[in-house]
Amino acid sequence: MAAPFIEMRDITKLFAKVVANRRVNLSIGRGEVVALLGENGAGKSTIMKVLYGLYHADSGTILVEGERARIESPKDAMSLGIAMIQQHFSLVGPHTVVENIVLGNVRGIIDARACEGKVRDLAGRYGFDIDPRAIVRELPVGSQQKVEILKALYQDARLIIMDEPTAVLTPQESESLMGFVRAYAEAGNSVVFITHKLKEVMEVADRIVVMRSGEIHGERKREETDERELSSLMIGHELPPLPPSSPAAEGAPVALRLELVNARDRRGVVCLRDLSLSIREGEILGVAGVSGNGQDELCEVVCGSRQASSGSVRLGERDLAGVGIRERIELGIGYVPADRQRDGVVMEMSLAENMILKSSFGKVWRRGPFLDLRRIAASARKAIEDYSIKAPGPEALAKGLSGGNQQKLVVAREVEGSRRLIIFNQPTRGLDLGAIDYVHTTILGEKRKGKAVLLVSTELSEIFALSDKIAVMYKGAIMGIFPKAELSMERIGLLMAGYSGVGA
Amino acid sequence: MINLLANALLMSTPLLFGSVAEVLAERSGMMVTAIEGIFLIGAFSGFVGAYACKSLLVGLAAALGSGVVVAALYGWITVYLKQHQVVTGTAINILVAGLCSFLMRVFFGVPVIPLTVEPLKKLPIPLLSGIPLLGPILFAQNALTYAAYLIVPVAWFVLYRTSLGLTIRSAGDNPEAVDVAGEDVDALRFSLVLVAGAMGGIAGAFYSIGYLGMFTTNIIGGRGWIAFAICFLGNWNPLGALAGTLVFGVAEAVAISMQSSGGGQLVPNELLIALPYILTIALTMARRSFNVPGKLGVPYAKEG
Amino acid sequence: MKARFLDLLVSVAAAVFLGLAASAAIMLFLGKDPLSAFGLLASSLIRDKYTFADIFVKAAPLILTALAFAVPYKASLFNIGAQGQFYVGALVASAVSLAVGGRLPGVLGQAVALLAAAAAGGLWGSFVGFAKARFKANEFLISMMSTYVALAIMNFFLRTSLMEAKHEYPQTDSFDQGVWLPLIVGDTRLHAGFALAVLIAIAIWLVIYRTPFGYRVRVVGYNADAARLAGIDSKRTYVATFFIAGALAAAAGFVETNGVQHMLVQGFNPGLGSEGIGIAILANANPIGIVFASILFGALKGGGVIMGQMSGIPASIIEIMEGCVMIFVILSYFARSIVERRREKRELQRRMPA
């Protein structure tokens, strides 16, 4: 057999705090679709970033078509025909589609019309419906991803690496992406698909490589394996099943009620449309939907960082119109935000200081005019113990903690600080399985305590495992609220894409 | 009135050099907070060069060169060492201020009569300066002002119609995209800082050898910062910078003419002197910046 | 933690040393002898009580203008207007001192002048914070421009209503002795203003690091988004920190007019604002560090004046020294981050099995 297109030998990559890749050996053939499977933190993105020249390996070699290759930058990778589409797109928002595609690929005076023509042709060839003159930041995420793909195609890429591409797509957009992958591979090109979703892997991959803790833990051809085997390779052991969640008490009082809530963003665009829902004490309402359909705005309207333009938001009997964030915290609303580093944690402050983030106003931590540092530290120590946060002590800076431990810190703080309602927005994004399990157990614990729980997540498995009722959001409106038992994967997929037809 | 407008254009010249240079640098993500120091060293070197060699050309060359040197120091620390732009700029401004007074004293001691050079002469363009109204305003200026006329269209063209301009604009919003496209973000930013050094140096020299004909330690008096402010107020666009510059040029020309014509009876002198600064404050509050380059002021640090 | 503190001390000391060395190089380049000049500087400082005490006289207003930069800095804001806030304070302190001197008992008169100055400076400064809060205006530019406006205002009053009786120079009459700040060491110029400045620095440290308000200022400075979701109003923080900063710089104005000059002179102490910024950076915005750094700058300034008088080196060498020290401090930040990163990587490589 001819030498594989790409071969990576013995690649090791260290970061300041962790070994990301340990002696990884990987090969990719021409016309092959390779799925790189593993949970968060397994090292999949890292190894591909080494191939793409974003990272420099600490040891090991890369061979392209049998020849040693020096890849020191993405430019080197591109000249060898290797392109990568990352989770966070490298697009310039305020620029047009053409400007983005042409960046770095054109010299001297730009002939706008010629470039536009070329882009239009390329898009047409693969069936992408994109206006070259559109401003990128105004495009839906699925289209932005297509712009990234066009950029790679414009430069004649022979290998496209995609990092978790379906995280931001509707089920229908994912289908269309899979179609592109198959067509592209059939034309003799290669694709590496980084993901943690078993279903996609079985759909589109020729060969599957499983990674765990920075090492390769198995390689299988698609025909020779199934989801269960892959899952156990990925995880390494059986997870204890979650304790069965008791059904919510029927007659419990309603803790949160939204009625016909509308909201607009800064530019006047409607982001929430006649939204109504209610959550009882001791009940978990899961909100499913592709990200970007108003879920964040829903959380904001409840926690107070966004005002509804019409409709009412009630906590128990209390109307929250005009009630600010600080007061809502005092009323007992907790919020675990989606972007923990930006919204949940002050990275430069210590664990102890982060614990009092929402409670600095009251008398609780005061001794005279000053802060009672000893009591704050003691309370932080208890949280570290109760939530198994891996940290040297309450003085440790938040930025020194791993993502999972930072999330535990936020969860601990919000759980302690909320009395009536707690909102979880993408609580397990980017976490390893151990931390995910912990968060799930905590969420169920909150329900047992009698709090109302609003759970927003793009991971359908999470929604199904934890929720009592499930709401599906699409373009700022609720497509329906159903008891868990009444929904199937297929139906939820249709609802997420905007089809509100009846029938299973 | 014609005199006033001609003067306005004259006073706009250094602000135009400075603000357009700032626009180019800031579009790539770099705030050149050392701009005040660059203006000052330009004024100083321009004067020293012109006085010592009895040639304005040598003065201008010295101004340009010294501006580039100061900008290089600033650029090295902020672009390559990734240190804080405001803090570094402040340090350099203090150092340059000290250096200029120090060297002034060392070179010339304390002269009884202030030293002067012959400032730039007006060069009326033969036919065009005869046009009624516009002629004396636009075409009877000095060489630097004529050079300034070219700056805006050139900068605009480069920024919006060339691949270099596309790269510059992209670097200020998402430097990673530029990096991935194979361009060197740091080298680009550093070069633009050097350009700002050159243009700022010339702008500074305008005050000493282009207009006043002498050098005093507070000759710049915050005008480097006004050029910096004009970049903000002009929405990071060379045309906007032109508009902002003209507004300030008019304000400054009005202040000067009122002071010399004894307008100090109606309006206190101090208010006239403070006018450009009050104007900056008012405009800074009024302008809701739409076009701030997304990553302005943030050093670009690669991960791996 | 101990290692990091040691790192900080070593790098600051190295930066100061290198900064002075760089200025020495400049002196050498221009044909002056740096060794004798520095020797002169050092010996003159400890030579007599008067000169030594003068170090602290010069340090006093610097402590306050440095704090005026440091407090907003904790909220990630840049106050470049301390010089103008200083002038506003000096102006109001002078006006009040002239009005009440001799009519109110000494200490009361001083207190009134100080409070009036602080209030005026606070209001002047809070304007910048308000512009930032309400209009999202760039506080850097506005605070900087406000200095020139304050200067114009001060000059106006010096030319008109506050001008001395003789109407010869743009300055005020001398204050009545009752409102002079008392001396704390006889035969020197060292007045109570220094003690006041140190006490204020300690108070600011307590506020920033030990009170809920200071905690919230720091949260806003580190992460305004998280602050918002925690119910902390950033806008109020902007106004509050700029008010405090303005009051601090204005107090420096009071300290100078009532402690040293005993009158208001046009354009006096024009560098206090930028020097304050330099000191705050050197001390990493820590109030206690600011006290020590101010004393260092006070020594440089005092020594620089003497160097200028005795050895023919112009007094502006002081600014050169200050600028060089600041630049080396910035370089030391860079050096420290590299050292830190290498240390972490080495640690990891040690722990990884072969």
C-alpha cells in the first residue's frame, strides 16, 4: 500500500500545567474520513493543532507523502494542502464573505469584482448558498462555518480538519455538512472529524481513532465496531448510572412563571418572542435547541441582565419587572452562566474571593467596616471539601484551576447562594466526564431540595437524562413544552429546526 | 476670513499627519500612546537639525529619524514584549520630555535671546493660487501642508483597496485570522508603529521649524494627544480623521486670531487657549464609537 | 507567595538600578562624569538634616498623586488627569486659605481648606467617571484633556481675582501663618503633610483590600462582565473611584500650597501628575509600595536639584532617570512572566515519566 498521505509519529506536546499529547501515532490516508473521538480534554484538538502548525510539538515527527515535513505555522500547513476549521472561527466579523476568504490569498490592489466571481463559482460548485457580499457577523453560524470551508477550498486544501463542527448546527445543517464531507472525500480528499458524538462518527467515518488522556486508546474501522465498543474505549470504565430522578410533586407551587415575554437586542432585533413557561418548586425544566436561538436571552431575562420589552416574569407571586440583578440575587435566584471565564469567575482572584462574588453587599461577611477574611476563607475551605474541588487552598487563584474545577466553584457558589430558583446554562460544556457526572448529581440534588431548576443545554442526552419537562426553542420562541416521556429524538430534532408539526 | 481658513489648514497639518498615522496603527490593533513623545522628539530634533546645519531639510530628516527611533522602542516593548500600551507610552513620554529639556540645556545652555530658525516658507503654486477664494486657502501653503493633502487619499486607498489594507483591518479585529492566513501580525503592527513614528516626528517638527521657528519644552502642549483623540473621533477612518482635523484646525486658528486681535476683552485668554481641549472632551462624549477595532490595545499572544 | 514577593523586590531593585545606570550612560555620552554626579547625589542627601528631610517633603504630594492614578487603575480605569486635579485642589485650598486665614483658629482653617480642596477635586475628577459611565467615553482622553482645562482655569484666577495685591506677578499673596501646615521637624521644611499623606495611603490600602467597597472595585477592574452578573454596578464604581482619585490629587494640592509654598504660584510642580503615574506603575498600584516609591522619587528629585546646582548637569536629568526607571520596570514585568512560564514547564517535565 502506498505511504499514507499524512503520518504523525511519536508526537508529544506539553503545556505549562498538563501533558496534552503523549507519544501519539496517527496516520491519514488519501480519500479517507478519519474520526478522532474522545471526551473533552482527551487531546484531540491539540494533536490536530500540531499538524496545522498552531502548536509546536515538543518531540516527534510529521511526514507528508512519506517526506519529513516542517510545519511551523498554518501557512506551512496550507502550502501542504492541510486546512483546519476550529471551534472558534477565525473570521473577521465586520468584513464581508469575500474579504474573509481572500485574506492572505491576494496581493496588491484588490479587484473586488473578480474575487466575488471566484467565490460565487466555488460556492456554487459545492451547493453552498452564500452571498459573497454578506457581512460575516450577520450570518447564521451554519453559514459562517461554510465560509470557513470555502476559505479552505479556495486554497486547494486536500485535507480538511474539523473540530467539533456540529456543536453549533441544527440537525438538518449537520446532515448537509455530512453530505459535503462525503462528496469531498469521494473526490479524493481527506477529512479529519474531531468529535465526541458517537452517532456522527458511525455515520460518516471510514476509520475511528479513540483518544483518552492525551494518548491513543484504540483504532477501529467503522465496519468492525459499534457505538458501545467505542463508548467504552472512550471512557475506559462503566459510569455508575445516575440515581433515578423522582417525578416532580404535582401540586407544588409555581416558582417561576414567564408570560408572553418579548425582548429585543441592542439593534432592535427581536430575540425573544411571546415566550411563556413555568417551573414548579422541585421541578427541572430542560430547554433544548441549537445555540443562538434565544436561550442565553431567556437566562438573562430571568436573572435580570436583560429587560423584557413586554410580558411578565414572576418569581412566585412577585413580579420582577424593574427588579435589578442585585435584588434578584437577594430574592434567591442563582445563575450558572454558559461562559464561566467571562461571566462566572474572576480569573485573577482567589477561590475565596470568588465565593463571595454575589454576597459582598450584605452583612454576612462583614466585621465592622471590613471584610472578615478568616470567615470567608473557612467557608471556601468547606466548599472545596464538599464539592471535591481540586485546589491547593482557598488562596489559589481561579485561573490556576482546571475548567472542571472552575465550574465546580461556580456551581458551589450558586447552589449555596440560591434559595428558590437556579439556572444552569450549558453547565457541562468543555468538562471531562468526571466533572460532568458531578454537575449532573448536583443538579438532581437541587431538585430534591425543592428548588426550581432551569436547565439550558445543547446536549440532548443531558436534557433527556435530567429534565422533567422539556421546552424546545427556535428563533426566540418556544416550539412546545412536553413531559419528557412524550418526546423522541426525531421529534425534538424537528422542533429544534423549526417544524412544529404534530406527530411522533 | 480667508486668512482664517488658510490658517486653519495650516494648523491642521501636523494633526493630520498624526491622526492618520494613528488611524493606520490602531486599525491593526495598536494604540500608539507614545505619540505625544514622538511629536516632541520630532519638534526637538527638527529644530536642532535645522539650527545646527542651517537646513530645514536636515531638520525634517532628523525629526523623521528620531520619531522612528522612539517609535521603535515603544513598538518593541508593546508588540514584541507584549507589555501594556498605556503604561509604556506614559513611560516613554516622560523619558522623552526629560531628554529634550536635558539635551536643550546641554547643547545650548540658557541663551539670553531665544534661538530661532527661519520657518518653512509659503510656496504658492503659480496658477492655482490665483483662483479667487480657494486659491489663497488651498494653494498658498508650505510644503508640509501640500504633503498632507496626499496623506488622506493615499491612506484611504491603501486601507480599503489593497491587500495590505485588508490585512491591517483584519489584524485589528481578529489577529488570529491574519496569523492563520500566513501573515506576521507582530511585524505588521511594528511596521505601522514605525510609520506612526515617522509621521509623528514630522508632525512635531512642523511646530518648531514649520511654524514657530523655535523650540520650547512645552511647544507640543498635548497636541499629540489631540491627534490621538481625532483618530477616535474620526471613527478610525482617514476621511473621518480629515474631518476631525479640520474642526480642530479651525478652532485653533480662531483662538489664535482672537488672542492677537485683542478678543481677550470679550473672552478670557485662558478660555481661548483651552478651547481645543474642551472641544476634545465634548466630542469624545458625543461620539458613540461604532468602529472600534475589536482587539485594539490587546497584544497578540500565540498559544502553542 | 513568598517566592513571588521576593521576585517582585528583586525585579524592582534591578529595574531601579538599571534605570539609574541608563541615565548614567546618557550623562557619560554627553561628557559629564556620572560617578561623581551620583556620588554627589548620595552624599548630599545624607549630608544635613535639611536636605534629608526635604526628601520626605517632596515625597508627600507624590504619594497622593500616585494614589490618584492607582485607585482608578484598580478598576481598570486610567486617570491621566491627576495634574489637573492637583491644580484644582491647590486653587481651592488657596482661595479658602486666603479667605479664612487669621479669621479661624489654625487647625480649623487648615481642615476647612483641605476639605474644600478635596471636595472640589473630587467633583472635578468624578466628571470624568461620569462621562465614562454615561457616555462610555474614553476616560484616558477626557482625564488628560481636563488637565489643560484645569490649568487654564487656575491661570485665569491667578490673573484676576486671586492675584496678589501688588499685581506684579501671576501669583497670590502669602497665606496667613495660621493656615500653614505645622512643621514636624524643626530646622527643616518637613511638615505635617507628609504624615497626612502616609496615613491616607494606609487608609486607601485598607479600603481597597479590606472593605466590601474595595473588593467590588477590584472585581470591576478584573472582570466587568462577572461584576455585572453579580449585581455590581460598574457605572457607580467608575464615578466613585474617580471622585476618590480627584480628591486625593486635590489633597496633594493642599499639601503643597499650605505646607511648602504658602501661596499659589503659576505653573508650579508641573510634573507631579506624570511622576505620580510613574510611581504607581513602579509600585504596581499598591498603596504601601507607593509610599516607598514616592520616597525614592523624592530622593531622586532632591538629589537632582543639588546635582544641577553643583555639577552643571541640568535638573531635567531627573525626568530622564524617572523615565528610564519606569521603562526598566516594564521590562522587568516581561522578564518575570518569562521566568514564571519556564519554571512551570520545567516543573511539568520533571514530573512526567519517561
